[in-house]
Amino acid sequence: MPLSSSPSFASRLLTWFDRNGRHDLPWQHPRTPYRVWLSEIMLQQTQVKTVIPYFQRFVAEFPDVAALAAAADLDAVLTLWSGLGYYARARNLHRAACLCVEQHAGDLPRDLDALCALPGIGRSTAGAILSQAWGDRCAILDGNVKRVLTRYHGIEGWPALPAVETRLWQLAGQHLPRQRLADYTQAQMDFGATLCTRAQPACVLCPLNHDCVALREGRTRELPTPKPSKTLPQREAFVLWLEDKDGRILLQRRPPAGIWASLWSLPEMEDRVSATQWFDMHFRNRFDKAESLAEIQHVFSHFKLRMRPLRWRSLASRATVRDNDDLRWVARDELNTLGLPAPIRKLLEP
């Protein structure tokens, strides 16, 4: 489709946004570079209604870049992020804040390349920060925008393929208006999230419906082209819920890379043999006295994990168990002060 209609594409979205968009989100008042950045990172893979309370708690504790960079340790950041998922976002957020203090006088840089050089900030996130915080003429290309553009222009092919993504970036840039960049960026996200949705888009109400290729050709269910299907592998693990005579729970720090990196969790072993050997090395009790709890199925982006919790109470530990950087006893009322994976926190809830 020729882009002679480009100005009307943006103006129609802005008209729709003025009437139907979200204007009272907490990161919009005030709309500072830091608040925009934090919201964009939290909104990756996460819905607005889920993000709002996390955002409010986070900015109450860390109101700006300098405060976040000055966090005593990563645990303070991960605790506030606990339950939001995709924890690499929190680790990258903290590292990026430290780099902003070291390299940019404690502020986010107003430059696309400099923003993209920070951990966790890609081209679309950088564009969202620049357009919303400063009104710069920068395009975004998140999942919502990809869906709208592929339908509107009838673009075939999985949007993450390099050739398809390159074409979508071109279209996103050509559709940019000359003014109201902050509103236009929010309009695109709101439009994709509430009207041009993945399933059952509200085409009758759509301000772009008279020249949408997917609607005209009856292909709204086909576009965007879905990711080639792949069966997720299934993994299993034993998680050990270990309590001492005072009711304290033994937690283990996860490795700095990989799933749930750097979070505190219950000790986890790949099989019963490994779990038995680890238990016998650390405790004087019998492994086979464990209480078997209901299995937990958790789905990650690239595999499924079936967790088999085992619980012991009033354990007598050996000298190998002591508080250190990677293994510590925690009272139940201290759990909320630590970053825990959501399924583990749910398991430990009274």
C-alpha cells in the first residue's frame, strides 16, 4: 500500500487516542525520562494493570536514577520486582542506572545510540523514552505496533524475521507525525492493546478500518504471521523446602545467570539422587522422611518446568549449613524482604 495516507494514519490514531486512550497512567504524571524508562521496562511482556502497583511501589523506593543506582544491593531491587517475572529486566535496570551515574551525570542520555548502549534498552524502548520524555521524533516497534502495521499494510511473514522487521521499522518511521510524539507513541500502544488486539480485534470501531488490508481481505486472523510452532521441552526438578526447629526456611541464592538469576529460592536439584546426596551432606535427618507436596508446573519462554516440592520440618543441620552469600536461614516474616520467584513465593505462603 502506498504511503500517501501516512499523515492521516497518525492523525486518525491521535483523534482516537484523544477520546479513548489512557491519559492517567502513573508514569504520565509527571512524565520524566526515568519514569518513562521504568514503565517501558516493566511493560515488556506484562500488562498495564499488572504493572501499575509494581511501578508505584518501585518509584516510592527509588524515585530517580540516582536513587536506583545507590541501592545498597541487588536484593533491594529484586524484592520490589518479585512476582513481576523476567527478572533480567530488574538486573539490567539497576546496572543501567549505575552506568548513567558513571557516564551521564546521573541522567538518562537523550540520544538513541547512547540509550541502546545501556543494558536492557533496545531500539524500540529507546524510541519510546525519547518520544515520550522529550517529544523527539522517534519510532517504536513493540508487539502492539507490529500487529497494527502488519494488518494495516498486509505484511506477511513472522514479524521477528530480519527482513520483515526492517520493513516494519521503515513503515513505523514513515507514519510518524510532526507533532505530539508523546501522545502518538502512547496512542499506538493503547490502540494495539485495546482495539487491534491479537484475538477478535474490534474492526467496526477501528479508525483505520477503511484502508486496512487485513480487514479488506478478511485476513485479520492470519496477520501477523505467527511464530513457527515449536514444542517446548519438559524439565523436572526437586525443590527442597527445609525448615529448622525455629521454623526458619533455608534459601539458596540462584546463579548470576540463567533462570531466576540472583534471586533467592529453595534449593533445587535435577533428580532424586542429586537431591538425596545434597540433603545427606547438609543434614543429619533422613531424606525419605520428606512430605511430598503437590507438583507445580511453570512455563518459561523456552521450556516447561515441573517442580516436585519436598518438605521437612525441625531439621538438624550439619556444620556445612550456615549463613553465607549463597545459603541462608530466613524467618518467615523476612521473606517479603527478599526477591523470590513467584511460584516459590506462592508455595511458601501460609
